[in-house]
Amino acid sequence: MSILRLERVRREVGTFVILDEITAAIAVDDRIGLVGPNGAGKTTLLRIAAGRDEPDGGSVHHKRGLSIGLLAQESHFDAAFMAAPDLRAAVRHGAADIEAMGERLADLERAGRVQEPLYADLQHEFEARGGYTLDLRVDEALSGLGFTRDEWAKPPTALSGGEQTRATLARLVIAQPDLLLLDEPTNHLDIAALEWLEEHLRRRHGAVLVASHDRAFLDAAATRIWELRDRKLTAFRGDYSAYHRQRVERDARSAKEADSQADSIERERELVQRYRSHRKFSKMHEHEARLERLQAERVEAPRSGRRMRLPAGALVAGGAARSGEIVVRAENLVVGYLPGRGALDAEGRPATEARRVATAPFLATQRGDRIGIVGPNGAGKTTLLRTIAGDLPPIDGSLSFGNAVQPGYLAQLRGAAIPGTTVLDALIEAIPVTPGEARSFLARFLFRGDDVLKEVRLLSGGERSRLELALLGILPSNLLLLDEPTNHLDIPAREAIEAFMVESPATLLLVSHDRRLLETVCSTLWVVDDALAVPFAGGWKEWRAAVADGWSIQAAAEREARRLRGDRPTKVLVAAPSTNGSSPPTETAAPRPATARRAGPARQKLSKDAYRRQKTAVDAELTRLGLRKSQLELSMASPGIASNFVEMRRVTSELADVERALAAAEDAWLDLEDRAP
């Protein structure tokens, strides 16, 4: 039974048609994902379904008494929400009708009317609607969406815009409307909050229509997909992955049918001309009729639309130089904010002492690594990346870069001003190139024609993200530091960034909540939480499985600390080869007995892409360590070293380290073969 029907809905802005002849229905427990490129009309459709806007044509039918909750991208918070004494009260007021029932029950109890049928009926309804568990559900929603207990007492006016949006989502969850309409709800949510929201949407009773560019979220939360494309709506069964397969197959079929029909039309035209020239008019008219039918039933080939194409080389200076083997190395690094550089006290005033955010006992990345930086909001992921980028000074510890490292940094904060009046001015101001070169480069980022003359201050979130990506690609970089690069981008743009990252030879450090991006691109992670930053040797799914099995950042940090102290190390430091005979140490796992490695349950198989990347890295490590071992053995035979006790002791010690590391690399190679796809 449908609770909402759209019949031939049409929406226009001026002379431009956004939605054309949209017909669809939502049933009682539907969980529908709404997809389409930016500007396709998803927000418009949600507002029409919610009754906020009226269609220019067609009609919208709601079930009588239907309650609807809408979470908009740009939330406008009502006076009651902002006037609440604290966050918890503001969220609890989402169930205002239940609160009113509770007050009526209290009034009846104070009046001594608990024996009346009215009290019994009201109490039964209150219990059926979850009145007795309301406080528990409010606490669960606030915790699940990432609010600490200290924040529950804050007034809504003291929250940031992102926090207010999360609070509005919590209030909608508590309200439990019959139809929940969500416009990009994953914005401002960290990983734990995303997983909580997915689980809530799977368990809730009632329909959901959610517009999102988060493919992993749509896979988890949706059982049907509505696609807005070329002003039309098409329904698909299944989650996003199922939709994507169906869409690819349907497009391939349509393209084939269009090609076949085009051939048939051309053949009929030739026959019409042939019979006309031979004055066989009956035959000519017969084929003219066929031609008219084919043209009337013409199948249009699917339009691919404009897709972002990130260039392989920079706008100037071409490709980046090859960096050294070690790209970034941090030891006992403390990141945070110094006085006068963003340090604030508990009341939000400038602090006189440094504010420490996170400590990294040891982090290192080698050339070509693709590392995802993950953790909850506020843990220090952006602070760590900004420190590596040189935007913030380290508070303590060491941070070093390898030879010929050329970093490129994409900041998360979209509010910072970009120099220049227009998009074209911003690029030319950043680097002196001709307008033609600038236009050609910007076209790869979907700024074509008059788009390059748009004022920067008037750009949408997605356009701003594309411009910042373009500015990042002006100069060559072999170390890309990317902080939420997919923010505000639609799915085709996200897929373009994925393809670029997979193919790029640059070393990547990526902060993202886009789980599909992390799984596709990153083979290892840095986890930031509880004021710590530690490496994790595995991808996204492996980390989540490890967390479910009891992995914790504190235990990982303790193991790292023991290794650094030399207490029964699980890892060792080995020196990488260098032309000058000295080099910084790199981290390599210590060898484990083969019996220990083989013991236990079968390990999870890797994807083909992850296996290929890790095998390439392990093979390179084996080659490097083998060469270094040969160099050291030759050095020991050198008369200059053999006669120098200090040098002989240094070389002998390093050789022992290299041999242990070589054994570890061989063990890692065997492990990898066990997990081959």
C-alpha cells in the first residue's frame, strides 16, 4: 500500500525544466536511495514530496494523517529547537506528542484519576508509542550520532553548523515519522555515526527516501534505488551496487539498440532513394512508411554526460620527480595547536599553552604508498595532515621528508577564501598561464564555456571542490595530502577521483569518510583516536573486522611503544640503501615462526587490486633488502672497514637487522600468498 504517490510531477525554474513527468510511489516500509548527478533535481524532488514546494505540473498524494520528517542539506532550524535549554531537550522535543502524553498522564496521576478508563487508554497508547523508552532512545541517538555526554548540556546556539545538522537528524530519529526524507545525511558524520545511522534505518518501522552520494551508505541502507537522469526518474530494485550493474547493462543494451536502429534507418533511406530513382513508387512508399515508423520509435543512445577527467600531469612542469624511498617519517610526533596558532582553552578563548591533539609514536610511508587516515570526528586526522603539510608546526617529536618530495595539499575547509574574482582569475592568479591554457585545464574539472567566468564566492559546494582540485593539480606533486577530497562531489566525480588515485604514481595520504573510496584506493591505514595515531597493516574492511575482533588503538600503541623501547620487538628498524652510506630507518615487521603464521583460522582473502599492490610492495622490499645485504657483506670484506672496529660493529649490527627484516619480508610474502584471491 502506497503512502505517497507522485503523478506526472513537473518542476521548472524559468525556462529550464528540472523534473519532467515524474511518476512514482512509496510504500509503507520502503527504503529508497535517490541518486543522480549534482543539479539533477534530487533536493527539489524531496522538497516536493515533503510538501515544502508545489510542483508546476502533476500532483502529489499523501496518505491521510501521514507524518513526514525532512532533513535538508542546508537546515533552517526552527525557533523551538534553537530556544531549547540544552541539546538533549532539543532532541527529545522531536517526540513532542509523546512528551505531551506523558504530561497528561502526570496530570491525571496528580488528580488521583488513575482508575479511570481514560488513564488506562492513554497509558496503553503511551507505552505502545515508546514513551517509557523515550529517554533511553534519546541517549542512544545522541551517542550514536557522535555527541559526548558533555555536549548534551550545551544549548543548540553553542553548536557548530555541522553539529546542529546532526542534532536535527537525531531529533528526526526520535520523532519516528511515517516517511523520513533525508538529503545527504552522511555529511558531518564520522564512521561510527554512519554505521549507527545505517543500522537504525535498517531497523526502523516506516519508509525512508534518502538522497546520497555515499555508495557504501546506499548499499547498507537502501533496498530500492530511484535514479534522476535527464529530468526523468527510473526505479531499480536492490541496493546501489545492484543498481549500478543494472544501469551499466541497460546503457549497453540501449546503445546497442540505438546503433542497430540507426543502421536500419540508414538502410531504409538508401532503399527509398533507390526505388525513387528506379521510379518504383509502390516500393518507395512502402519503405517510406517503414522509415517513418523507425524514426517515430527511435531509441536514443544513453548520454554519458559530462565527467570529470583529472589530468595525469600538472598544468606546468609536467610530471613530478621521483621521490626517495622514504617519503614521510614521524617519530614521537605530537600534533596540535600552539599559542597564537589556534590553541583555545576550555571556554573557547585563545590559550597561553599548547593544545596537544594526538601523538604518533611512529609513522612512516614509502614511495607509492596509499594510506587512509581514519578515526572519529575531532580525533585529530586533519590536525595530523595539516602538520605534515606544514600548515601547523609540530609541538614535539620529529617529522622528516625524503629526498625530492614535492607535496600537494588539499585542505578540507571550504570556507577559506580562494584568491581571484572568477574561476578563471583564480587559476591565472595562482600560476601565470594564458587564458586558453587555463580554460583547457579547467575543462577537465567540468568548468566549460561561461562556467569559468563564475564568481568564486558564488560557487556551490561541489563546484568549489572541483576548483580546489584544479588548483591542486597546477604544480607537479609526488606526495598528495588530501583532506576529504570527495566532499560535495557527486558519484561520477568520486569515481573519477578514485580512478586518478589508483593510477597515480604519487604517494597518497588521504583523510576520508568515504568508505568505498578508502576500500578501493588504500591498502594500509593510519588510525587516529584517543589522542593517538598508529599504523594498521590492512585496508578498510580488514580494520573494521579487526575492531570487531577486539583491536584497539591503545593496544596497538602499546605494542609500538614496546617496539621503540626494544622490549621483545614485534618490528625492527632497518636502514634503507643510500648513495652516501647513511639513510633513515624504515619499519619492517619482525619474523614470526612459520608454524605461528600458519596457525589459527583462515585469513580473509584480498581483492585482486589489494593483492597486486601489496605483492608489488613486498617484492620491492625483498629486492631492496637483498641488495642491502649484499652491499653490507661486501663492505665487511673491505680493508678500510675490517681494520676499523667502530665501523665493523656498525656494519655487523646493520647486517643483523637486515637479515631479520629479510626473514620478515619472506614471511610476509608467504602470508600474502595465503591470502591471494
